[in-house]
Amino acid sequence: MSDGFPLLTLLLFLPLAGGLAVTCIPERLERLAAGAATAVSLAALGLGLAAAGRFDAASGIGPVERFDWIPRFGIAFHLGLDGLSLALVLLTLFLVPFALSGAAGGSAGGRNRFLGLMLALETGLLGVFMARDLVLFYLFWETMLIPAYFLLGVWGGRHRVRATTRFMIYTIAGSLLMLVGIMVLYVRQTARGGWGTFDMEVLAGSAAGAAAPWAFLLFAVAFAVKTPVFPFHSWLADAYVEAPTGLSMLMSGVMAKMGVYGFLRICLPLFPGEARRYAAVAMALALAGALGGALMALAQRDLKRLIAWSSFSHMGFITLGVFSLTEPGITGASFQMVSHGLTTGGLFLAASCLCRGGGGGGIESLAAGPAGGRRGGALLTFFALASLGMPGTASFIGEFLIVAGAFRAGAWTGLVACLAVAMGAWYMLRLLRRGVYQPSKPVVHGGIELTVRETALLVVLGIALVVLGIFPGVLTAILHAATAGILAAVGGA
Amino acid sequence: MHAYLPEVVVAAGALAILAWGALRPSRTGPGVSFMALAALTAGVLTMIMPGFAGGEGASLTGEAFIYRVTVLFAASLTVFLSHEYILVSLMPATEYYVLLLLSTVGMMLVAGAADYLVFFLGLELMSLPLVLMCAIGRGSSAPKEAAVKYLLYGLTASAVLLFGLTMIYGIQGSWELDGGDFRAGGAAAAVALVLVLVGLSFKMGLVPFHMWMPDVLSGSPAPVASFIATGSKVAVFAFAGRALATSLGDFSPIWFAILQVSAVASMLWGNLSALAQRDVKRLMAYSGVAHAGYLAVALLAADRLPEESLASLGFYLFAYVFMTAGCFALFAAIETPGERLTTERLAGLGRRHPVVGAAMALFLFGLAGLPPTSGFMAKFWVFLAAVHADLTWLAVVGVVASAIGAVYYLRLVRVIFMDQPTGGAPPVVPGIGVFALLLAVLATIWLGVMPGRFLEFIRYTTHP
């Protein structure tokens, strides 16, 4: 079915192959390994842009590749790139080079293996966003845990073992339930005769019948754990804080989006009836997460922990957009996924640069502000403002659309969503006041300034956010057809 | 007779080793390992010989092709594991390999039996050499204790089983699996069925008849433990699938109800008990109990969906043999004969031997059922068969149990890669055990990434 050159397959496996190669480079050639890893990630970005060139924004149809993989069960190696996938694939490809360089500061020993595993993780992330077969989707969803496990467990912070165990148990339990959901879907549809299929596009047309509510819940829980949606979030803070910077960036920037992507790609089109029925519950949980995350962020004195809770709060907000089942809500959620990926990536990168001064991650002792490095303070300010939704940055567009969607779903929903936005502004501004602009701030460590390289990385991320904020049409055009398709399937407004 | 050719070849190998050992004074030369390996390879070659046609014959079923081959693979992997171990621990090589090959013949007979008498003879031929192989280990009293336990539990199981089998013979008037009207026996048939099921559960290691597994596996030398965990499990499950799901299927409500409870208990209890283990061989034994539970799910699904479920059983066993033998290959390489192998001994292994550590992690991820390994595909097929057979709740219990299981498998990975060794990382004795690791790695990845052809093959051989 694929026409000629298997571009998507190549894009998918290039990081994995590159990762294996990087792992094989001898330990003492660290700089070569770092260069090679960055080169691989940039090459993948190039391939991704080439694939984007084959995407037609007007019809929303992108390249598709399909090979029979396990014909016995009707499992196909089926990759596709529609607007929603393309946006997230590009986000992943764009963030990985930053995550690789973000690793440069810390992590003692075994750097080559670290970089190799990060690239393997990239393949897993891309696979999840491109797979059009449920088993293939599950395969990448689960396989990705293996590099994540090692990255977090070997190169993580002091409490890495506890964080790793919690993270793995939560996600494995969630995804195994999803596996049962996949099987139930499959069996329901094969009961009508012969061997079935795991193809999402085929399954989207056929309801699962009486078992649909159960199958929906099995999928929804798996996605809720990954996002995470309240009350499945207790793994989050430890994992984000203990992870090495590069992994924190990918976890909060991309991996969390997998859950929301799952809602949009599987829960809504495959179970439209259930999605409508449980939308109110989902929105309530999403709002609880958005508000609760903001409250937790207010209480934090550690910068990374604050960013982790803020990320949780934002993910709740994005989930709200999805389950508002309205056009602005879903467009906003998709848009906000990209912008939040960039914002939180930037925040974690900035945090790791600012916290290395030796004062730990405490907000009061940041090496930024008048006493310390001015560049660091300025950039942290920028990303904090971007996170709270300052107009001119991408987050403003995303949050605005989500709030609009929430109001369309119900006035109270919209009001509570506004409250969540306001609280986002509160904790971020408080962070800036205490961490950067406190007039009486004592000079703790003689001012540690960002290196030119770190500054350049953060500035590029910032530019991307501003460009998307000023020209949101670039992204909404890509998303338009996919959003319309989901809305048509779920029958929303 | 033609159908028994592979068994004959392997038994001939055993006799050849015995003769060679009698003629040569030195009993620990490398030659014996290669003779054993040659006999097993000849057995595999006989199986796949053109014209052999799956080995259908008197009292032997052609549907068991894959199980007999799997048993041969399990035995070959055990030889790879045993070679260095025998040299280090000064075990008598000749006797060891003779027993190994004879036990293999027994397993093949059990796996292929289409007749209760052949099954019982095979079972005894399989178990008695295993008892001696446990006892052969030098050092502390642990191997002797393991041997006595295995003997006593094994004899009990055999007695119960034999009682049931004689009742079956009395009812249907023949030893054949499909011989006569078993249902006519009424209450006596039901009692016979329960007795057979209890006997089989002992050998399969299903709760509540699993108590011998942890003691026997932790007490015996790592290669022997590996052989018990893999070979005998394949053989007994192969027979159970054929006997319960097909021949005794008339009485499905009875065995179904019992096995259902037993499967759920095994999956949950096996995984929960494994959480608490510090001795890695005990841990693997409890993990084996849990895997017996998953395999029992396939047996249960076979009641309504025989073709698909029995094929998934065959695939699961094949994948399980390689992953488990791979783990034990590592244990054999670092074990000090006569000492308990605790999890702490594995600490730091991943730093000192990254490749071996990575292989070990692969097997553990496979046993936990994570893709892209054969363990995932095996679980996928078994649970899919269960959902297909309207046993969705069993699949749900299975995945919950798998999530619990992931905790201790991942903890072992953590110990290997993330914990600091207390007294230096254990030295890995290089040797031909490496081949076992290599084979296991290849099988685990191949069946996880490209299982399509092999799935078709298993489906074809289990139900031509």
C-alpha cells in the first residue's frame, strides 16, 4: 500500500539504529558520541520535515505505510501521519535535540549509553504517534518504557529507585489493562465472522456493542495514568523531579502528551457514545487536576517540583479541552499539547541550568536574578510567562481556545477553567518574585551564569514559542482536518 | 516404531555415553558434553527429517511435534549450562549426562503420549533421573534435601495419578486417550478425573500443589533447576492440554471448575510470593508457578476454543523455555556450588558485564511480558484466546497478576544495573554457557519482533 520510498518507517527506526550505534562508541570518545547523537536526532528532524512535505493540509491526508506483520491475527505494520500525528511527531523531533544537549551538564558516567537510550526512547515516542494499528500502538507504548526505565533508574537523582518503581508499576498496570481493552475490541468484531483486524481506522466505524463501556474504561485508565489525569498522578512528581534533565523534558514535554493523544485517537473515535456519556466525569477530573496541580505548585519550594506540578495542572487543562467535545476545545487541546511541550521543555532545561549552582533546587537559592546571572533570570522569566499564557506566546492561543471550548460545554466549567488559569499566573509570578526578583536576595554563590550554548538553546525554544504565538495559523491549519474528523466521529459541537 | 525414532536416537546417545564413561577412567572430560549435545541434535534432526511427518504413530501423536522439539531444545540449553558447572563443581559428568538424556526421553514420551500407559512410563522415566540429578550436586546438604523432597512429592503425585489412571482403564477398558466411552463411568469417572487432575497439577506446579517447586529449585544446582523448570513443564503441559481439553473434555464442568480456581490462585499467589524472595532460584520457582497459572488459562480456553488455545500453549512454552534457560544460564555462571544465590549477588553485574546484564534484562522483561520480546507475544496469544473463549475475566486477572509480576522482575533488573555491589560484582565464568545465552537472546527477540511465520507453523503442527 505504501507508495515507493518507506519514509515513515525510515523516520521511525533511524533514531533506534543511531542509538545502537552511539552505544557502541567507546566510552572515552564522549564528544564524538554526543556529536553523533545530535546528528542522528537532527537527521530524524530532517526526515520528519520531508514527511511533513507529503502532508496535504487541505484534505488532512498524509503519507501512509502498511505492511502485513502478523497476518494470523490481522496485525499490520501500519503507520500514518495525519495532522494530529504530524504536530506531535514534529514536536518530538524538535525537542529531542534539546533534550540530548540538556543532558550535557549532569549525569556522571556512561554518557554514550545515556544518549543511545534517549534515541531509542525517541523511536518509541514516534511509533506511538504514527501507529495506526492498535497492537503496534501498544507495542511502542510499552517498549518505550524500557529505555525510560533505565534512563530514570540509572541516571536519575537521589530517590531515583523509588521514583522508577512507582512510575513503572503505574504505567505497566495501566497499559496491561489497555491490552485487555484491545483484545475485547478485536474479539467483539471478529465474532461477526473470521479473523478480524486491529486497524484503528476500520475499528473506528464499528461499535464494540455491549462491552463498549468496559473497553472504553480500560483504554481511558491507561491514558489517564500516562497523562496523568487526577487521581492517577501520584507517580508524577517523583518521576519528573528525579529524572535527568533530558528525560524530564521528554517525559513532561512528549510522553505526557501520549495519554491525551490516546484520548483523541482512540477513545473519542472508537467509543463516541461512551465519550459523550463520560465527558462530564472526565471534565470534572480534569478540572480537579488543573486546580489541584496549581495548589500543589503554590506550595512548592523546589523549582523542579514546582514545574512538575505546574505540568500536571496544564495537562488537566488540556484534558478538559479534549472532553469539552467542542471544536475550539479540541483544537485548543491539540495546540496546547505542542506549546506546553515547548514551554515545559524550556522550563526544565532552564531549571537544570539554574539549579546546578550547588544550592539544590530551592527557589530562594536560585543562581539567577540581580545577584546571579542575568541571562538565566531573564530566560526563566520568559518561560514562566509563556507558561502562564502571556499573549504573544503559543500558550495564550492554546489556553484561550480551551477556555472557549469549556464555556461552550457549560458556563460553570468555563468559570472554573478561568480560575485555573488565574492560579497558574499566581504560582508562576510568585516563583519569579521569590526566585529572581527578590530585592533583598543574598548573594549565595557569586552568580552562576548560563553558558552561551545553554542560552542559545533556550533562545531557540523561546523563538519557536513566540512564532507559534504570533502565527498560530501554521499549526491550526495542520490540525484542522484531524479535529474535524474527530468531532464528526464523536458528534460534538 | 518409526514414530519413536527421535526418542530411540537420544536413548542411544545415553547408552553411548555410558559405554564411553566405562571405558575411560577420567570422567570429567569435555567430550561427554559434546556427545550429549550430538545426541540431542540428532534427535532434533530426526524430528525434522523429511518423511517423518510429525511423528504420528502407535501411542504417539503427531500433534506433539512442537512439544517434543521444545523438550529437545530445553535439554540442549541445559547441556550448555552444565558444561562449565560440572567442571567447577566436580560432578561426575558421565552419569550426569546419561541421566539428563534419559530424562529427556521421558519428557518426549510424556509430551507425545496418546496413551495413558506411555504417559505414565514417560513420567517416571522423566522424574527419577531428575531426582538423581538434584542429588548429584556437591557441597552442602541442600541438593540432597532437594532430591528427597522431589522424590517424595513426585512419588505422591505418581501414586495419585496412577490410581486415577487405573480407574480410567477400568471404565473404558483401554489405555488410549480416546478409547471408549469414558462418560459411562459416571461418578467413578468423575473421581478418576479429579485424581488425574491433582497428579498433573503437582507436576505442572499449580497452586495448591506447588510447594515442592521452590524447595527443589533452590536446592538443586542451577542447570538442573533450569531443566526441571523448563523441560518437565513443557512435557506435562503438553500432555495436560491433550488429555483435558480433548479426551476428558466430556467432563469439562468438573475439571474446568477446579482448574479455574487453581489457575487464578497460581497467577496471584505465585507472583505475590515471588515478591518476597531473596534467593533468585526460589524467586524463579515462584515465577514458574505464576507462569503455570498463565498456561492453565490456555488450557481453560481450550475447552471452548481448542485449536487456537493449544497453539498458544505451544508458543508460550517454547518462548518460556528460552527466557527461563537464559536466566538460569547466568545463575549457573555466577553460582558457587553449595551456596545460596541471593539477589544481592547480582548487584553491579550490569556495570561490570554490560552485555550479559543486557541479555539478562531482556529475559526478565520477557518474563514480565513487555514487548518487544517473545514473552509479550506469548501472553498476548494466550490472553487473546481467553478473551475469544469468553473468559475475559481470566485475562483481566492475568494482566493484574502480570503487573504484580513486573515488580519483582524489574527489581532484579534494578539490582543488576542500579545497585552498588557489596563485595565486588560477581565474576562471570565464560564458557559454552555463552551459547545458551546467545540462543536465548535470539529466540526471545525473534519471536517478539517477527513472530508471524512461527505462529503459523505452531498453529499448523498442533492441528494439522
